[in-house]
Amino acid sequence: MPISTPDSLRRAAFVLAAFAYSLPAAQAQINPPTWLNAYAPGFAPTAAGALASDAAGNTYAAGSFTGSITIGTTTLVSRGLSDGYLVKYTPTGTVAWVFSFSTASNELATDVALDAAGNAYVTGTFTGPIPLTTNGLQLTSINTASKVFVVRVSPQGVPQWAAQSSPAASTGVSAASIGTDALGNVYATGLYTSSMSFGTPVVGLSTPTGFGAFLLQLRAATGEARRLTPAFDYQPPSGPTTYQPPRLAVAARGDVYVVTSFTVPIQASGSPAYTPRGNNDLLLIGYDPQGQAAWVRQEGGPSDERVNDVQADADGNLYLAGSFAGPTTFGTIALPGAGGLDGYLAKYSPLGALSWVAASGGPGSDGWGGLSLDPGGKPHVAGYFNTGARYGSLTLTSAGGNDVAVAAYRPDGQLDWVQQAGGPGSDVGYYVGVGSPYYYAFGTFSGTCAFDNRTVSSGSAATGNFLARLGDPTLTTAPARPQALGLFPNPAAAEVSLPGLLAGTRVQLFDARGRVARETTVSAAARVSVRGLAPGLYTLRTTDAQGQPRTGKLVVE
């Protein structure tokens, strides 16, 4: 299909976007949420991974380490070059469980995503076979080539299924990012060389340029591979180069986006090649339901732009958070930069039009590392700053070196509030999550780090992890916005499947006049019956295991 470049959309959105950026920054909230608790649940890994949190405030961290790592009271010792792990923290900061991916070879856990039922989906890279359970579930390998895995883990920490790229592959692949929608799908992306195949039944692809990125779609219930398509291809470089792992954003309704930083010419399927204007530029790609690129756009200036995290809201809007070295441009909006690296947060429509971009920072190095959306679509970011960094009309002063910054923006791009924490060493926020009525921040620190009057220490270790909780009374009164509910088949004549809902969950179906047509519960097979209902359009409403309202439209035949 022809790909739309958002140039026309960009022109149409220019007035609005420029207006949003040129507005005087709204005064940040006088009383931002305060630090309520801070914990040092373990020492930092040698290779950071990613985090995800649910509405109840549980935080899941995936990462990799070499040597040993202490998480709570559990000490893991790597058997090979590196091992991967997945850990679940409770809202109070205690460790609920730890699962390790460990062999005498090399394993990396790079990203984790959650579904509405609390299942965790972790992706990573491995070389040797990995036993996962005592009943025979394992990742297989017959050579030393790197392979990609996706494993579903229950809320109790038990692996339920595992999927992987072909163990017979002669070329290497690496995992980068993972996401879920509300329609029963899991998506993953990463890099591969020449060709790759995945899963059962096997799906495969190849790149004409020798190196590119893949986009994988799996069934959340079983791990069956549904589709494997090229995300983009790199043009052969003229010399040594560094490839950045692509980032993936998936909306509940099924919108899929891949964003990456690139230093050599890059091309999405069916689009022209894009050449970087500086050291690193950004490439944003929106995909249609068939996994084909629907729109592509490039952002960047003569220096550096990096993307660290991406998210999509319930309406399919795309958010990017990262850092840049000014001057740079997003669409037609110029960002001069304040010195060193600065942070940015940008919002795009589902069709790739830039809505707004908000910059922050000062004369030192500053940036955003983690991005999360609350149920109402408000973006929250976590990162780091140095003395003199400006956020809206506020200027922050660090306690020494880099300090932690956590901020909330409104959906229109105005700063809502910013909070800081830090100590004499280097402190960085990598993740922020929203679990009503609290916020959760996760990151690393050196020596000691103060969260208001609460201080954590890394003890004899040079670096530690922190998990901190902020309180915001507005979250206790703001109604949660209903999230899209995945259901199929649609239209339905007999039963409809509701992946992600637990057995026994109460469900109501409302007819076109708003009357309750049926009230029932989800079966053990995650289905509800629509037999006996008059043909027509219905609205299905329920509440998931995390207490979040969910809704979906259903046609009964």
C-alpha cells in the first residue's frame, strides 16, 4: 500500500503545534506530589533493561547482569557471560518473586510488558538452551547464534509459554522492545542480520540490505506467531557504525509504532530512504493492522537526538521521550537547546502529525529516560538533570552531579508538576509508573540519595537501585477513563472471547438505547455467550483485575 508521509499533516498541524510550543509555560503545580517512601531493593545490574507497572502499583523489572546481583534477599550469580532476570516488586517495595534466565552461555532480558490480567511478557536474547520450568518448558538452541525469546509469566512468577526465533538460524538476532494490546496480541521488535524465522508455525523474513529490524505479532494466549514483517532496513554503512535498538509502542486498540535513532540511511518498507541530518536522527513509523508501514516521518537537526521510551494512549496518540543536543527541529518547531543534552517530550496523532513538543534542561546534561501514561492519558516522565535545569517556569538545583527528576505534563503539553530527588553522587530516574493513588519511580543512585526526608544507601556497593513512591491526592478523586477492551470475533453470533479478563469477571452488555440487555460472568475459557440477544450494536462494560474500567463495542448477528 502507498505510504503517507506526514508532510501535509505537518503543514495542517503547524499552526496548532507552533502555538502549543510558543505558549508561556503554565506555572507548575505549587505542591507537587511528595515522596512518601523510598527503598533500595537491590544493587544495580550491569546492563539495565526495562520496567512496567500495573494499576495496583506492582512494578516489574527485566534486566541482565554479569557476576552477581542482589535483589531483595535473593542473590543471583551468573553462570555465563551474562544472565537475564525478571523481578516483581510489590507497591511497598518488597520483592514478590525473582525469575532468572540462566545458562553457561549468554542471556539478556531487554523489555517487559503487562496485560490486563497481570501476566508479564518478557523478551530478550539468548544463545544456549534455557530450561524454564520443571515440566519441560524450555528455550532450545543447537548453535551459538543469538536468538530472540518471548516468555509469558503469570502474576505468581510461573512461565506459561515460551516462543523463540529458529534455533537453526545461522545469523544473529537481538530483541529490543515488547508491547501488548487489548485484542489478545503481543508485539515485539528487534534487530536481525540477513534473515530470521520465528515460532510455531514458522514465519520468516529477509532483508535485502543485510541488516534491519523486525516486527513480530504473537497470540497472547498461546504464544503462536501470527505475523513477522520487516520494520525497517538499514542501508549498508560506509564505515563502522552503531545501531540503536528500536522502541515499540502499542495502543490498547491495536495501533503499533516503532521509533528508533539512526546514524546511517534507513528505509521502511515501501518508503524512500531517510538520511540523518546529524549524528543521530529519529525515525517514526506507524503500521497498519496488516503490519505494513502506513506512515513514516523523520525528526532531527545537525547534532544528536535519542529516543529512550515511547507510549501510545487509548486513542492511538504516540508519545516520545528522550534527549537532544540543540539546535534541532521537530517538524517545523525549532528547539535551540540550553547546553549539553536536554530532554524532550513529544506527542503525535495516530496519523503521524506532530501535536506538540516540550523541551526541558539547562547548561549541563539533562534528559528523560522513562515515560508512562495514566488512565486519563496524562504523560509522566522520569530522568535526570544537572544544576540550572528549567522545567516550565521552574529552575531546579541538583544536590551534586546528576539528580532524579519526575514530571507530569497535561495532554496539551503544558507542565503540570515536577519533583526531584538526589544526593552527592549520580542519580538517574529510568521509569515512572502510575498506580492509583500513587506514582512509582525506579532508577539508580550512587552512595546515598535523598527523597525529601527519606534517604537510601547503596552500602558497600558503588551503585544501587531505588524504588520510590509519590503521593498525589488528585489521583484519588479523578475518575479512571475506561480503557479499550479487546474482544473477538466481532461481529459475533454465539460467543465472544475476552482475552485478559479473569474467569468470573462480571460483564454487562448494553443495547443501543442504553438498557442492560445481559449481565453475566466470564467463563473459564475467557468467553461470554451472546446467544439469544437481538441482532444489533451493543456496548460491553466490565472492570478488570486491577480495578480499571474497560469497555468495547460489539455487533451481534
